[in-house]
Amino acid sequence: MTSNPGLVDRPTTAPARPGSRRLVGALAVTQTVGYGVLYYAFSVILGPMSRDLGISNAISAGALTVAVLVTGLLSIPVGRWLDARGGHALMTTGSVLGAVAVLAWSQVQSVAQLYAVFVLIGVASAMVLYEPAFAVVVAVTDPTRRSKALLGITLVAGFASSIFIPLTGQLVAGLDWRAALIVLAVGLAVITVPLHGLALRHTTPRADRVDRHRHRHTSPAQVVRDPAFWLLAATFVFHGAALAVIAVHLVLYLISLGHPAALAATLAGLLGLLSVTGRVVTTLSTRWLPMATIAGVIFVGQGVAMSLLPLVGRHVAGAIACLVLFGLGFGVASIATPAILIDRYGATGYGTIAGTLAAPVLVAKASAPLGGALLAAAAGYRPLVLLVAGACALAGVLLLLVQRIPAMRPASGR
């Protein structure tokens, strides 16, 4: 027994502990549905919507870019809200807003209306997707259980594209794109609003809920003065931009290498499945190595894979080998980011710190595919793929360099 039970008993009897499994299960479901409806369904809706509205696919795709930019711009204020008030009201309200926005999307008649709706979808995404979900888990989960909790959420959510792209395709084929969106909006509301409303109660961060293996923490104000933080930001900007380019342009590049369209789409689909495997391997590897080291090596490996793709990718076996190596790191950043931030700075103020990091990363993810399209149009896909390879390798090197920078002296806890 401790001689100071008042300090220990309060956090250990917080409602988050007995309900943490329920919380993780709820967030795993809401992240899967949220990403599926608010992000992945767009790729299926894009073609029929563009034809119906009489606009180009490029103009329609710009709406999703706007949504991601809005999400990035809101990352910091959302993080501050989460640190101060928790995720219950924010994520529940965001679920309602997301459903309303998707319903409004089904009724758009012009480009202006489409872009206005995607501003709302960007706001809702900032309130309900990975960043706020991770901040809630970090705030209320014991340090020894965080990695497993985050892995559980991302493992399930990693199948969002595999579930919702074909599901949306079936809805569009059986109904039309507008009716499909109405069904998705109802599903989003029915599933995520009650789960966020019920499972996220009692998840407001408390001053006495601290890491018991840490008696000090680094404040968000100190973090932005840490050179290592900006190296981390550069790491995930380069890596996030590279992955965004591949997600959009990989099928077209594989077709340019001579593969049939159906095979190219199948090969690209490996990335989503392999990302789940990569997350498991990465999490298990933290028993022996720091997360930053593991992720850095994986990012460099992705760079090697992409650099080889132009050389061996014309053969099916060569393309598969490169994509397997690249795909194993496709989802690593989502679990590496919180682990690295907590390891270096502690859990206090995590929402603000993670939001500050996410803002430039999301901006890079939003703008990189357009830049990639311009480069591919001007010089072809080979230079673009080699640029992606260099960005991944550079991200890995930067992350390994972060390990060599001493941690800041944290502020004394009270």
C-alpha cells in the first residue's frame, strides 16, 4: 500500500479504466465508419457525381482537398479543446455534423455548394477522426495499455477502405450516387453518434490523471521550442506527402508500366491490407527497439521499395515485391506518431502537441497529390515515383536523427 493513497486512488479508480476496453471498441467502430464515409466513399462517388454535375473530375477532387486543408487548419484548436474538455461533446457533435454534411452532399447542384459541403466535412473530420480519438485514448488510458489500445483502433479502422469502397460501389450501382450518400449519412449518424455519446462520457482529462511512471511533463509551449519537434514535423510532412501521392497516383503509374487496369487496382489494394500487418509488426517490435528507430528504418525501406519500382515494376512479381515492402509501412505513421510524442514529451497536453504536428502534415497530404499530378503531366510518372522514394528515405533519416537529440528538460509537475 502507498503512504499517499489520495494521489494514487483517484486516477486508478477513474471510469476510464474499467471502461477502457469498451472505449477502444467504440472508437475502433467509429473510426472505421468515419473514415469510410467521410473519406474513402469519395473515390467511388467522384465519377458519377462529376458526370451528373457536368464538371471535371479534377474540379470535383478539389473539394476533398479543401476538406483535408480545413481539417489541418483546425488541428491545433481542436487539440486545445481536447486537452481542456475531452472528446465527449466534441466527437459527438462532430458525428452529427458529419452526418448532416454527407446528407447535404447528396443534394448539391453546383460547384459552390459542393465545396461548401466539403468545408463542413473537413470540420467534422477534424472533430471525429484519428487525432481526437487518439487524444482521448492518451488522456484516459494507463501508459502500459496505450500501445495496445491505439493498435486495436487502427487495426480495425485499417479495413475502412476495404469495407466502404466496395459497399459504396454497391450502393451506387443499386441506387444512384445521391441515394447512396443518403444511406451512408444515415449509417454514419446511427452508428457514430450514440457510440460517441455513450462511450466517451467521463473522458475529460483531469489534473491528477498523470503517467505514474513520469512525475514531470513537457508543456506544449516548451515543445514548439524543441528542435526535435520540428524534425518530427518535417519527417511526417515528407512521409505523409509521399503516401498521399502514392494513394492517388499508384494505379495510373502501374497502368503506365503496362499492367491492365484491373490488375493495377488489385495491386494497389495490397497497400490497405499490408498496412494492418505493418502496424502489428511495428507494435510487437517495440519490445526490443524504440518506436522512432523502428519507424525510421521502415520509412527508409519504403524509399528503397519505391526506388526499385521503376526498375522491376513492369513484371508482376517485381511490382508485388516492391508494393509489399512499401505497404508494410503504409499505416505505421498513425501508430508511430502518438508513441513518439508521448515517449518524448509525456501525455500532458498531448492533444495540443499532436494537433500542432498534424496541421502541416495534413496540409502536405492535401496538396501533394495535385503537385504530383502537375509533375507527372510535365515529366512523366518515373520522376514522381523517384521523388516519393527520396521523400520516404529522407523522412526515415530525419526520424533516426531525432533519436540523437537530447530530450528537453521538462517542467516540474505539481
